Amino acid sequence: MKLKFITFIITICFYGIVCSQTNAVKNQEISFLQKESFLDSVIEPLQKNPLYFEKVFLHTNKTSYFIDDVVWFKAYVGDNSNKPSLKTTRLNVNLFDGKGTKIQSQQIFIHKGTGKGQLVLNDTLKTGVYYLEAATNYMRNFGDQNTFVQEINILNNTSVKQTTSKKNYDVQFFPEGGYLLENVENTIGVKSLLNGKGIDYSGRITNTKNQEVASFKSQYLGMTKCNFFYEPNETYTAIVTINDTIIKIKLPAAQQNGILLNLDNNAAEHIKLNLKTNKNSADALRNNRYKLLFHQKNNIIDYLEIQNPESLSLEIDKKNFFNGINTITLFKDNQPIAERKFYIEKETEPILALEKTKTENDSISYKLKISQLDKSINANLSTSILPLNSSNYTETNSIKSAFLLSPYIKGYIENPAYYFNTKNEKRKEYLDLLLLTQGWTQFSLKEMIAALNPVYKYDFEAGFKLKGNVSSLPANQLALLTPDNVIIDKIFLNGKKDFSFNNLLIYKGDAVKISFVNNQNEAVKPEKIHFDTLNNASDINFKIQNSHKQTTILNEDLWNDLYVSGSIKLQEITVTAKNKRYTDRKKLINKYKPLVFDIGKYFDLEIAEHFKNKDLMYFLSFDQDVKMVNWKGQETYLETGIDKEAALYIDGRYITSGELSGVSLQMSDIENIMLQPVRGNKIFQVFTTQNYKNDIVELFNQYIITDGFDKEKKYYSPIYAFNTDKYSNWTEIDWKPDLQTNNNGEIFLKVKTDPQIQGYLFSIQGFTKEGSLISESIKINKS
């Protein structure tokens, strides 16, 4: 960063930022100096090897669920410019209860910054508040504060014993900049919480003579601020009244000398920055060097050295700051001593227009038009369509709050979406209150650099690893294959028995094979293979705060059907029935009815993985308690339990007593086993594979992937949405996660209608390739 030594009297220009001095400092000399000590100790460490920054947002179909619901969501992963992240293809999504116990986990495949998934709820969940948490492995470099957390409610009809929670009040005071100063007027933020949530209150500040020097009243979610002059050698007490409770808190002692930061962000085009001090500080200030650093995390805008800073007022053009949260940090002799965050909204918002285009018997068609600066934009969106007066949707998070606010401040934020809803007239005023009451804790330069520019420890995840070892090495190459013997990946072992297939885009339940490949390019079956348990290295510990917790960029041309972010993508694989229990019973019955006329009376058995290398009789013995018994050397039969027998059919043919001892059918040759219990007896129908029937020997065993991406399920609109009082206004009408604008910036939607539907609420979230964020709730009456 190259700065010139220039002296200004009325106008100050520095690295693109224009400042105007007020009359109070018209004749004060201010210089911008290039000081190697500050560059070496602060600027360069903050900019040395800066890490890529990722953010996450989950758009859910609603925020309140019954236990027989499904939590549908679309995931958005962006970079520090809010553009779709092309580095990560794996997102970890977890569901926690109110105590922080993990209930479910999902591994979501992310492609060009988006992915989809679902969490199926069940009746074991109790009524209460739950939390969705989402983060990539790489985000762990920045600590837990960068993790996305969404609060949802789960409603169980089972009666729950109501307990009266203890009232825990928490009243906090935050001097602007970080500390109070004697002999000047101070600004102090106030925040009051009841069991972690903001609560209304009133209060006053008194001195030792019990004289009131200031009064205050909550403005939004328990936050407010007030000003008072701090007399020297005086102490002050805040008296806060909440409901019928009076709380007295002694304010922190003021410093005798120093500089106060005071910020006014109310003007449209500039911010006003005032530095205030007292007479006691004059000598001390001249003996130290003070600097103001303007930045967004470790992205440096510029810095300003202050000489003779007894009183300084600056007006700084907002155009020169980053969109979103910016920070001013005051340094004394290259150590941070005060700080103030502020929000800049300078991007032109995309405009969404929704209009009805056609009405049919059971649906209405709409056109969604998105434009920005009168130009159509290409956007990737999702929308949940809910009843007009929906009871199950409270938008507390949005893609704007998740990308522009939460990653830049510490602690739990109550209802962050409020600050980005343009319908809220005082949202900017209250957002400044939020930033004021976030406070600033004294820390060293080393701690600041570690927080803003952490050391790279956790990698981007482009897929999953399949690791293990083999007993012998008949060849030096090992291949991973699909069930149809198509090579997915091939690795060289270099004489080692351990192997690792990396960056696999595989899904839970996929089937794969392992084969050696010799110098003649022939497949050789491994004798023994052992697979390591796949560890989820990106599992992040979840902590509830206040009971409400809160390398090289890939070129886009590299994204194609085979490779995604350097990962090898498996073909769509159909898993054979021996490894998967059919859920479509009709298909199963139709398949085997030609062999067994009453197959509808049978149910299929799930075959555990540890039986795959055994034979049929071993499975029947240890899984079904069926033993082969020889009666006095005259007859062989199958016994199950006490005085009960079993009958065995293979491919529809009954296995007689004389044939039982000759059955040597391997489980690898069996496609399905079905059972019909008859008054304690058992009838087994065993169906072999097509290869077995055709006398084809399968050289390689299939292995089922147990740790991979969770497969996205097909969404079906709830059929019960408006048929019962229980679900009226408590479920979505439709969920559309795959919305992409055409060249004209348009999306066409078809929404089902019902006589009971009075109108629709469209909750729309998404982003553009260029980094514009879209968050809108549109209400439309049906008539």
C-alpha cells in the first residue's frame, strides 16, 4: 500500500476515501504517513496469506414442523464477494435439540454454490425449539462464529409437561468504542435480555449523589443507547426496571485520558466520525502515535495517522467502503485500543415483480421477473409458497443476514432478517444499535491478527475418501468400478498395501467394486480387502449460546459431467436387490409372481452386510434361527424354534429333504430372500441373481457405500394441507428449490389452488453469479 505524505486543511483524500473537516478542526494539520512500523506490524500481517472466506445459508420450506413433516432445504454457499463458491462440494448439515444434542446429520453435495436436502422427522422428537446448523469443513478455520444456525420449532401432539423456567435477566452496557472517558460526553449502548431474548425496559443513570444524569428506554429487542457527561472522580449506577423487577448495575470506571470514537451513520452519502478527548489527555496524546484503520475483517481499505488529535471530525464518503459490515479500529502505538462497526448499504437492490399469467382449474401460473438497474439478471433461487396468513413461517434468517451480517460480528443475533427487510422503516437505525451493543473487548495485536487472518488448518472438501488395505499385491494398480464394471478411478499402490481413493462424489447406498489391474490390463480379484471407517472430519461441535446459538479458485469451465472441483463423479448406479430392501412392494410382487403365485403373502428380508461372504445356510442359521437337522439318518429337514419347521424354495422350486444337504448357494448369488410365517413355521422363498441363473461367475464382490452424500429425495406437495383443521395454515403449499431465470430474467411458476386458499406468501431467496443477494417475501391475494 503506497501512501503519500500530504497535508490538508479543509479536504482530506486518502486512497480513494474523501473526508471533509468540520469548522472545529479547519486549521488542524492532519497527515497521512507511510510508517514502516505500522505497515510491518499491522497491515502486512493482516494481508499475509489471506484466507478465502465462505458463508452458508439454508432456505427452509417453513420454520415450524409437525413430527410427521420433512424439513426441506436449499443450501447456498458463497465466498467473501457473495458469489457462489466453486471450492467446496460438501456441506455438513446437522439438526440439534435445545440441549445441543445432535439428532440427525446430512452430507449435502454442493454444485456451483448450491445444494438440496431434507431431514425426515419422527415421533421421538418432543415439542420444542431445535437448531439447524450448516458449515463446510473449510469454515472451521474461522471458528464457530462463521457457522450458520437456524432456529426451527417442532410440534408433537403428545402432551408435554410444561415447566416454568427461571427468569434470568441479563443487562449489559457497551461504551461506544470500548471504554468510557472522563470529562467528555460518552455514548453507551444498553442491552437487556430475559432468558437469552431481548425484553422491554426503562432505566436511568445516577451519580453518587443519586442525581439522574441520563435516562433511557428500550427501542428494539432490548437494545437502546444514551449519552451522559462523565465527571472526574465520580461513579455511576444504572437503575433498570424490567416488568416488576429493578436491577442496579454499577457502570465501569472511566479512563482519565484517551480518545473516544463516536460514529454517526444516519446520513445517506457519508458517515461522520468524531474523535473526542479531554484536557488531561493532551500531553499523553502528543507522546503516542494514533492511527485509524478502516477495514472489513482483513480486507484493508486504508489507514490514517492522527497528529494532535484533541478533537477531530471527519465526513467519509460511503462509496469507498465495502458493502455490508465495516470496521474502524483505533491504534495506539500499533496496539488496538478501540473499535466501532458500522453497516454500509450501497448496492442497488434487485427488483422482483410477480404477476399472474393464467388461471386453470386447479392451478394458477405466475411470472417472476428479476431486474437490477433496468437490466435482467441471471439468478439461482428457491421459493417456499405458503398460505397468505401462514402460521408456520417466521423469517428470522435470510441470505442477506447470513452473508452480510452474521459472519462479521460475535455472539447470538436475535431475528437478524429484520435488518434487511426494506419494509421495516427503522431497520438501519436498529442495526446500528445492534453493532453498538456487540461491544468490543480489549485484545492484543497478536490476537486481532489471529482472529482476522487465521492460519490455514482445514481443507476444502471436494468429496469423500474410500480407504483400506489389501492382503496381497498381485498387481500394482487398483481400480474402483461401478457394478457394470466401468472404471471410476485407478490408483498406483507403489508396493504398499494401503490404498485411498480420494475426492469421490459418491452417495450413501451406492455400490462399488474393487479390482487389481495387471500389466496386461486384466482385472484380478483381490483376495481380502479391509475398509477403514470413513471419518467425518468436518463435524463441528455445536454450542448453544444464551440458549439460542447462534489455494486456487477453480475455473468454472472445469465443471462438467465427469469432474466437479477435481472430484470424480460416480455414474448413476442401480443397486441390486441383494443389497437393498425394496420399498416399492408392487414392483417386487410383479417380479416374482410368475414363480410364486401367492408371493403377496411374503415379505422380503433385509440382508446385513456381514453375511455377504457367507452361504445361504449360514444366513438362515444365524439370522433366522433355522437349523438343518438329520432325523435318525433317514430324513433331513429344517427346524426353527421348538417343534417348528421351515420350508425352503429356490427360484420357486421346493427343495426336498434329499436335496437340502446339497444346497451350497452363496449369498453373493442371491438377489432376494422372502419369508412367510405360518403359525410359528417359516416358508422361505430364495431368488438367485441373473448371473447365477445364466451360470456366469461374478469375479468381484460389490460393496455398499455407507458414508457419502445423502441423496436428495423428490418433493411432493402435502396432500393434507387444507383438508383438516390441524394442518390449516400450518404447512407449505409448494416448495420449489430449483429456480433459474431465463435470458430475460424470468421464472414461470405454477401453483396449485384450493377453495380454502385466500392467497399466497412467496418466500424467495437466492443469489446471482455476480454476487447480488435476493431476499423477498411477496404476498398475493388469490382474487
